[in-house]
Amino acid sequence: MDASTIIPNLVVGSFTVVLGILAMVFRRRLHATTAAFEHAIFGRRAAERLLRLQKPYWVGLAGFGTVVIGALMLFYGVVGLSQHSGG
């Protein structure tokens, strides 16, 4: 593993895990904010059509996926660090 990817994996992986957890915790508020922005940008009719497909569950699921990606980044950062230090 390339030594230049260790620190970015650890730093970005940590931020990714935190952002994913925040998305899961605040999924209803994030969903409502997104729906309000869509209403302002696309208009009432288009926003209502989009809203039928969107639920807070999907925001939480995307947050979970983000946590998994961040955990993988942290895992590869730790593996790279242990290989680089000779362990």
C-alpha cells in the first residue's frame, strides 16, 4: 500500500463516518430541508412528484452507506499504517 494514502484515508474516513452518522441522526430534518429546496427550485407540482419517491428512510440508508465507506477508509488507513510501520 502506498504510504501517501494513509493519512488521507484516516482523515477523510473519520469525516465520512461522522457525516454519515449525522445524516442518520438528522434524517427527518435533512429530508424536510431537501424537500423545501426542491419546492423552491422546481415548483410545487414537480416537488410533490419528487416527494412521493423520497422518504426519510432513504436518507438514513444513504447515511449508513456513508458510514460503511468511511469505516472501510479507516480500515485501509490502519492497515497501511501497520504495514508501513513494519507490523
